[in-house]
Amino acid sequence: MPRRNDLQKILIIGSGPIIIGQACEFDYSGTQACKALCEEGFEVVLVNSNPATIMTDPEMADRTYLEPITPEVVAKVIEKERPDALLPTLGGQTALNTAVKVAEKGVLEDFGVEMIGASPQVIYKAEDRELFRAAMQNIGLRVPKSGIARDLAQARQIAQEIGFPLIIRPSFTLGGTGGGVAYSRMDLDLLVAQGLDRSLIREVMLEESVIGWKEYELEVMRDKKDNVVIICSIENFDPMGIHTGDSITVAPAQTLTDKEYQLMRDAAMAIIREIGVETGGSNIQFAVNPENGEMVVIEMNPRVSRSSALASKVTGFPIAKIAAKLAVGYYLDELPNDITKETRASFEPTIDYCVVKIPRWTFEKFPDTEDLITTSMKSVGEVMAIGRTFKEALQKGLRSLEIGCFGLDTGWLNDVLPSREEIEKNLLTPNSKRIFYLGAAFKAGFKCQEIYALTKIDPWFLQQVKQVIDLEQEIAGQKPLPLERLKKAKKYGFSDRQLSTLTKKAEEEIRDERKSAGLHPVYKLVDTCAAEFEAYTPYYYSTYEVEDEVRVDPTNKKKVVILGSGPNRIGQGIEFDYCCVHASLALREEGYTSIMVNSNPETVSTDYDISDRLYFEPLTLEDVLHIVEKEKPLGVIVQFGGQTPLNLTVPLHKVGVPILGTSPDSVDRAEDRKRFQVLLKKLGLSQPPNGTAVNLKEAIQVAQQIGYPVMVRPSYVLGGRAMRIIYDAADLKTYITSAVLVSGEHPVLIDKFLEDAIEVDVDAISDGKTIVIGGIMEHIEEAGIHSGDSACVLPPHTLKPEVCAQIKESTRALAKELGVIGLMNIQYAVKNERIYVLEVNPRASRTIPFISKATGIPLAKLATKVMLGKSLKEMGLTSEKEITHMAIKESVFPFDRFPGVDILLGPEMKSTGEVMGIDASFGLAFAKSQLAAGQMLPAAGNVLLSVRDHDKPALCTVAEKFHQMGFDILATRGTAAFLNQKGIPAKIILKVSEGRPHVVDCIKNGDIQMVVNTSLGKRRTQDSYLIRRACVEYHLPYATTIASAYAMAQGIAAIRHNQLTVKTIQEYTS
Amino acid sequence: MKALIALEDGTIFEGESFTGSGEISGEIVFNTSMTGYQEILTDPSYKGQIVTMTYPLIGNYGINQEDIESRHVQVEGFIVHEYQPFYSNWRANMSLAQYLKENKVLSVEGVDTRALTRHLRLKGAMKGVISTLDLDPVRLVKKAINTPSLVGRDLVREVTWPKPYYWKDGPVEEPHPVPMKPYRVVALDLGVKFNILRLLEKECTVLVLPAHTSATKILSLNPDGIFLSNGPGDPAGVGYVVETVRRLIGKKPIFGICLGHQILGLALGGKTFKLKFGHRGANQPVKNLLSGRVEITAQNHGFCVDFDSLDQEAVELTHLNLNDNTCEGIRHRHLPVFGVQYHPENSPGPHDASYLFDQFFELMKKHKIRG
């Protein structure tokens, strides 16, 4: 069947902010879907609250609503737009859940909207445990046995049915805490009692244990004619018991015979048919008993997922694009395979390489939580690596992580191996460093069987790790390195850096040796068909083989390499990928060949049709240099991918690689503390008083000199980033002696902390002559909270025009002095109308997509063209765009994933993503931003106020406002006394330490609708911490600063007086 | 041990033998299946051929006792990128290298198999020699040139089992004991894969006969249906089988797979031709023109029926390869005869087309009632 002509307008729901478990893979799938449907001539309407996505670019859809993804807002969009169909399967769980709720409200029926891709019935059947189990029974497949218990007697009965061992999981706890494996009746009684206590709804689930079984995933697609194909099989390196998002995974499956694989394939086809997914992609997970091959079905996602994004990058098959086309009627055999052109999409990709995906965690950001990997996902990003051997792919993947390891490089030499006990412990309990402990175990002489017993990682994988370690040991014991061994090492994925450590030579020496022996990588194609057909898409990976397939046109001088941002992590996420994508599009618009280098499979930048050539490679000096040597580009763009490419700037520049845009020297002037001070002095700009210290004594002296409070950070970081605000000498002593490593080489940096200052972020673009301010963003939270974590408003809502003018002037002066060509970001603090420069970054910042969405000016694209030599004047941008609406960026945090972590904000960034609220007034825009971030602002009820002394005076206005709006104010003793004294009625509520019923009891009972709690420093008082933690666990809206509390009050006032309305970004910025 | 692979066009690839020393020759072909090496190695259709696996890691799950498609390894030689000496699978009982060594099949790893595959795709399938004994490229290329071609050659007689046998969970010499199955089928063994017999066995008493069995002899057994198996080489090289089949058409329901399908094509008056580099893999899309649905199929063939050469009044095209639009299945419009070029018996490969066996059973049922 060709395209459905009965549909004209289609609504797509995006996935909202980046959170753990739902990252930029849904921008990738959503972008593909928007493009595919626009290409077919449909009118596409999009709802997504995440401004950092490519899919929300105004050209991607006809009508784009940067509005909160809630059932109410989506209903409003439907009412306004009257689409013919709603496609809910491309925006992750968020889109799926929202679509189901919208359907349940009857909105789809009322407005005659058809749900395409998957109906609510299909979604229920796939997601409801009981319906799913029954469906699987219908087709003769098995799911692990399970049951729900609300008391011990029930639990015992269920346990009898399931048999031991079994898993006990309390329902509704954070991060899957409080569960465990019961091997006996005694274990059962203990764990059930514990679990019931921890569960927020006094309920535990008992499940047959398949921990340690082999885990597999299949990506399946189906069309309306019931054609079903499997796009990719994935085998998890880590066995069952670890969330697949937190597992190292490998494609294709490695240890299944064809007989076993085909049974799984048959099961997958039966499942997609039984669940009834009519069109599109699904992800199905299986577990296989390693002892006898018994297979159980774990779950099915009736939508594109993180794994389907991975499968698309693994095979080259664009699952989301095809899913979108199938949803509007096409059959698989009517759609071409873009890569081969002559063959169709109705086939199963076959690959002739091995792919490894490795998660990237950021436990260092949350030192209060244990580094434990469980069934609840904790990683914030991932890398993918391609090789012709598993060993090569694994080592490329490990160095792509950018965690200071250049392969399976344990950092432990033989003489300093961890103890046997430590190794055993780390093998037995999965954690983010387990892969390195595997290496250590082999070095320490553990047998494969022993390691298998501890980890249940399939011996095939263990043997691969052993081969790497064996070769490492051979190399370490040998000097000079014979060519044959060097060759073997490269085939095993060893980096020059690893070899340099092992042979105690400089990395350059290894590189030179290799070059003079003619040993360099070749590039091979990802082509969906293992070379059976000619491929037209230039999607490459490096390997050490004979034939090089890359088609480099040596006469083409207009080639530019863009270095991407690598794995998502806190502090470097989708915003930078957005900029890289724009750079690539701009290069192509200007007639240049764009060459993308990146290692992150979730991104739009690694989609094969974004750039003229895609190299799926680690972003290390060695790997990038190989590409540069091959391509000989006009230049390399480093300013869009965040810190990753920036760190490569100097080494690339040193070996003569041309860097486009702002010169490496300017970058250094902005980054080097001393040179930066000279620069500011020259321009007559101020910065907070500061100094450095190499020991405690000096530190105390410096701090005394500049006065407390001070902001301290180490210049060299071990594990954590450890930036902190210190209020007195005692605090400083603890910090210096326990938190950081300070030495002559690695001094600690001390800055005066400007209390209660307003922080401002400015993004500007410069072509060397004209400098245009992209936007001035006033932070809601005061200075001292990481700019990535605070909410900000564009244009500034409280700064005086004179201050803004001064900020603009300083920005221009800095851009000019630094000779910025491209983008620049500056952070200022404003205190008593005085301006301090906190930081200058001559590169794209996290806020570029936000400003671009709010103003309609594509700053990253313009900056790219500027780097190619175009002037801003030529492109018609000579002055700042004044907007009449308000745009708010709010951050989204992963606190619910990390038990035991305090939610207070500070100088360390902790957020994973962002949303945008846009409307005519500050209040409405702020309310939308909160709604989009998942903070359901109450219109009435009880608000709890509990603040530190310092904040009490400022609290008055906030309390007054809540009181006026009819809220009842509850407050802890001190705060209540203060408010009552000021004439604001407040009822005293007990702290946890003061007896019961206390504040947490009230939260549990639903007697509190919102919380304002500020606290000094970190976890200073247990009482205050317990209040904040309860907010996370019971999903209460909360503010941890007075500024954000005030903004929330304004937001509440706005929604009490106005109905929320929706408006497209195209209307705001046209 | 160093090994050289020499192609008849003078191209040389280097590798390392992982099965000891030796020298072999044959037509070099590539297979794109990511799993199923054991089935591929034992598939008699590969007689006379050296198989390259495009998936680079081979040997991962070892060798087991069940996944065999004939009595021994059939390929002349085996080429992989990285052999996996450590295997892991609950059914495995030996390593791939040990199995190949026991079967005396020269096998090479460390080869840029993607380059080799691209070469064959661009230049077409070609003859080649693998040697660890003679490392002189010039001599090896000469040997490759002098290797006999597959075209017009009868390889069937090298793989057909010389004596009739019954199939019950495996080859048995004794007549089939009770319980009787609904149908009695004669399978003409042109190099039959065991999985075909396993699937036929579900509904049939299966008697396997050597390729040279005469039509008279077959008809004298009065079977309910006749099955023409897969097999190696060029259908034009087995004129005697074509002649036999010509005499069988119309007498009994006939189902042919692969070489059996090509022989049907020839017996029905058509022609066959050699494909540039063949179809070998488990991901080939075939459209069933009768249902409009697409099947993902296992394939292994270098020759193909030229559908245009057939009398289209009498013969209907039922299956089409969606990659290159070649003929993948035909049926007679009036007589109970049909065949497919691909492998509905899979092994290795998807099970999408196993319905064809049911069609064969149905056809026999219809004829039994009518008869």
C-alpha cells in the first residue's frame, strides 16, 4: 500500500528533557521521523519541551510547540491543530505515556485523531505485566514467574509457587533500592519485611531469578502487510541483573548458534504479532539460561528505543525513519534501502564487523551514592565503537569514554595490582569499573572459571579480555617492540597511548615507529550488507586491515572536519551535538564537504545523512590525526563539541593541523589563569578577588586575605570534580586535607565567592569585526550555583538597562581582544550593580540552542559560516535581536536515580537536561518551564517553608506572596517564629528530630503541596536533608533557593489568573 | 602457519592456517550469514567451493553434534577473518578447528575478508587456490587458473549417497517402521541437506534415492510425492537428472529446492545461467507474488533459472528476489509441480518459508484424494 492519503496533518510527541534512561536517542529518532513525514508531504506538528534538540528546529516540522509534554498541554495542541493522526512511538516512554493519557481523556475521540504506529490497546498489552504474561502464554512463550505481595503470608505463598532463588523488589522505591535475592525461607522473611517497609505503597514483587542468565535484545520491524524483519541482534556482555542501559552490549549476538538464534527470531516475530504492533519498530529482550539454552521473554517496548537507535548506528538501517514511513501506510518492500539504493528496506541487515556499546556513568558527581550497577539505570551516556574484532571494538570503545583510560588500560601495573579480595569484591558486585577489574583479575592470575563464577559474564567474552591482557603482558615485558607484535596490538585495538605506557616511550615515538613501518589504519564502510552490494553512504570506521575503502577526493580543497562531543555526560550533552549538527548543515549549505567525527550512537550528528562523511571513531588525538591525515581537510572545527574537542585543540595545532575560527592561542588566553588576569586588567574589567595555594597554610592565608566565603577547586582532579563554597577556616581545612590532592604541581584555586550576586550568561558571535550579542540570560538562582544547573531567563527580567548595556560593552571588548571568530560565552556576576567576569569560553556554550530557539537566530550555523570567512554583515546579522516574549530555561536533575544524594545545588553541575518555557510574561513562561521539568506547581494548599537564617529576610516577600494567594504556610520552628514576627501567619511543624508527626509524616500523608527549603553547605543538618529527600521521593515541587521560590510563586500566580495557552515557535520567532 | 590465497585473476590474499598445512582449490564464494557456520560447512551444495564468511569472528560457539547438514564437512576450504579458539555454548563439544582438522579441511584466518568479498562482488565468483605448502604467488595463480571450473561439471555424483536410505531422525538403512506417516515421499539426493529430510519427516515416510535413480524405478515405488533436493554445481552438468525429472513431471506431485528447482526449470524447457557472484546468506528478501508478502530467506546458489526462457503459458513465476529481481520460485499452472531457488528448510537461516513444506503436503493430499 502506498502512502495513506486520508491523512494530512500528523502530530509527533517528543521525549522532553534529557534524563537518565531517555537521552538524545529520541532526538535522533524524532528528527528522522519529522524529516521522513515532511518529505512525504505531510503537515507535521511537533510537541517537545527540549530546546536543545534538532527536532525542535523550526525547519524540522511545520508547527513546533516548545511546550511542556503533559496530557493537558498536548490536548490543547490537538484542540488547536486538529491533526488527523498522532504518532506516539518515536518519543520514548514519555511520548507513549502521554499519548495513552490523552487517549484516556477522550481527546483523540473528540477530535477524531487516529493513533498510528501503536494503539493504546497495544501499549497496554505490551506494558501491563499481567496482560503481557497472558499474551506470551498464548504463543507458547514464557516470562519469568512473578507475583505481588502486600504481606508476609502472601509473599510466602507466591514463593512456594515460584521456588528459590527468587528476587524481591519493593514497588515504588528509588533506584530499585531495598530488594534482594532470597535463597531460603529465612532470606525471604527478612527481605520481604524490609521491602514492605521501604516501599512507598507497602508492596513487593517476587520474581523468579534469572540473574546470571545471558541477555539478548532483538530489534524488530513490522509493516501493515505483516512483513516482519529483524534489524539487529544484541548480546549483553553483562548478564541479567544489570539494566541493559548499564550493560556493555555487543552486536551482533556472539554466542548463539543459528538454531538458537532462529528460535529467538521466531519468538520475536510471534511477539510483535501477538502484541499487535501494526507498524514500526519494537525492541524485545530475552534471557537465556547458559546451562541449557532455556529462553524466557523479559520485556517488549512497542516503540523505538535506545537500543533501536543503537541498532540503527550498528547496521546503518534507519529504524525511526522507516518506522515513520510504515506508520503512514508504506510496506517495507516499497521503501528503498538508502545505503545501497538498489535494494529495499525489506531485508535483514548483515554486518561484517563487531560493535561494542559501553555506558558512561558519572558517579563522581554524586559521591554520596554508592557505585553500584543494578536493574535501575544510572548511566548518563554511552559510546559505540566498531572494529573487525571484538577486542578492537572493546578497546576503541573504552578510549572513547574519555575517562582517562586509553583502552582496557587498568592503570594497574603488575606490581601495584589491587588485592585479590578487592578484585573479587568488584567482580562480584557490578559497578562502573568492573570491566577494568576483569583485566586486573587476569593479571592477578585468576582463572576464567573463577571469574565466570563471580560475574556470570560469558566465558567467550572473558577469553577476549584475557587475550587483550595476555598481549599487554607480552608487550610490557619486551623492548624494543617487534613489528609483528605491534601489528597484532593494533588489531587488538591498542592505542599508541597504551603502548607508550607499556613500553615507557612517548606517544609520539610510537606514532613515528608505526608510521615508518607503514602501519596505519584503513577505513571500512558500514553498509547494511557486508559488501554484497555497493554502498553509497559514506559511513566509516577505522581498523587495521589491508584494503582502505574511504573515497577521499584529493583535489577537493573545501573539506572541513567537525569534532563531535563524544559520550553524553553531566556537563556535556545534547546541546553540543546540536551545535555540531548545525555546523555540518552550514558547511553543506556553503558548498563545503562536511566530515563528522563522533563516538556517540545516540546522536543526530552520527546519523549518516547529516554529513558528507561520517567517521564513527573515538575522539582521541591518535584517532583524529589518522582521519586528518587521510582527508587533509582545509581545517578542523573544535569549538562546537564542548570540552572534548577543545582539549584536542593544542595538540592538533602543535602538529600543524589547521584549526578554524578562534585561534588556539586565544583559547589559551581565556583558559590560563594568569594570562586571563592580564587580559582583564588590560580591558579594565574586574573579576572576584582570587589566589592559589599549594598547601593548607597558604590556602588559609589566601582565604583570609580575600575574605570568606570562598569558592575553591583543585587544578588537578582525582575522581571527583570537587568544587565547593567554603565559609570558614575549619571547612577549608577539611576540604584541603580530605577532598583534594594539593601539591606544588597541582595548586588549589581560591576565588572570592560573591554572595547573593546575580549570575548572567552571555553568548555572542563575532567575525573578527562585527560582534553581535546572541542573548543575555539572567540566572534565577544566585551566583554559586553552576550555570548548567540554574534556571535562566531571556531577556533579563530584573537587570537594569544600564547594567545590560555594560555587560554588552564588556562582552564586545573581550571578543575583540581575544580575536574571537565564531562563538563565545561569558559568565558574569552582578553584585550591587557592579559587574565581575567569572569565566570566558571562546566556544559554543550549552545555551546556544536555547537562545537560537528563543530568538530564531541560528547562532551555530552563522558561527560556522563566519569561520569559513563570511562576515556577519553579509549574512544580515549586525545587531542583537530584541524579543518581546519571555523564554525560560530550567534544568532537570537525576536525583531520583541516586539514593542518598542531597538535592541542594552548588558549583558542581548535576543536571542531565533542560526544558524551555516560553510565553508572554515571566510568570507564565516560568510556570511552563516548571511543568515541563516535572514540577507540578500547586494552585492551592499548604506550602512548607524552612530556611537558613541568612535567607530569612528575603523569605518575607515569598511568604507574603503565598499567603496572599491563599496558601496556608507551614514552617519549621525558627522560620515560623520569624514569619509570625513579620505578621505573616505560619503554623509550626516539627522537624524529624523533634518528634512526630513531623514534616516527613506530613509529606507522606499528602498534607504538603510544595516545599521551600534552603540550607547552608552540604548536608549540614540531617533534618533539612530529610525534608529535601522526601520531596524527591514523593514528587513534590520544591525550591532550594529563595530566588527560585520567588519565581515559583510568580509562576503559580500566573497560572491562577490565566489559562495556559500554546503557541508555536514559528509564531514566536517569525 | 602462513597461507596464501591466490585467485585466477592474479589477486593474492595473505592469511594464517588454523588447521595445519595443505593445499586446496575450488571456486571461492562468500556467505553473509552471521551464524550457522557448522551448517554451512556441512552443506553438500558447497562441494567444489571455498567458502569465505563475511562475519569476521567465526568459531564462537564451537561445534555440536546436532547442527549438521550431511555426514561430513563438504567445503573445499574455509576462510575467516578471526578464528575463535575459545568457544562458549552449552551444546558445544569441540572447537571448530578440531572439527575442521578431523575433516581435513584447510582453513585460513587473518584474511581481509571484506576486501576479498568486495573483490568477488566486483569481479565475479572465481577459482582460487589456498596453500601453506607453496607460497610462490605466481605458481599458485597458475594453479588457480588450471583448477576445473564449476560450469558444466557434475558434482552431484560426488555428494549423492550411493545407496537408498530411509530417514528417521537420521539416515537409516532399514525400511521405515510403524507408525506410518500420511505420505510416502521419494527424495532424489542431489546433495540433500538433512534439514530438508527432517522437515519432510514430519508428515512423510521419506526414502532417499541416489541421483542416478531412473524415473521408472521411482514411479515403480508409487510415492505420493517426489522431492528434488539441493545440490552443488551447475544444473547443466547433470543432464541425466533433468531427463529423469522430465519423465516424472505430471505423474506425481514434485517439489524442488535449489538445484532441484533449477533442474525443474530445465526439465520444463527453460534455461539456467550463472550469477555474477551468487546469493549466499540468510537475509535475502524474496517476495511471494501469490500472497504479496516478503520472506527473509536463506540462499546458496550460483546458478539461476532464466524465467524468460520458460513457456509462461505453462509456468508461473511465484517468487522474486527483491535485491536483483531474479527468479526465486516457479510453479506449473496445470501440473502439480513447484520449486524454489532458496532454502525453505533454512539451517542456517530464517524459518519464514517453511510453509512451502506444508504446500507440498497439501499438494500430495489433493493428489491422493483425486488419485
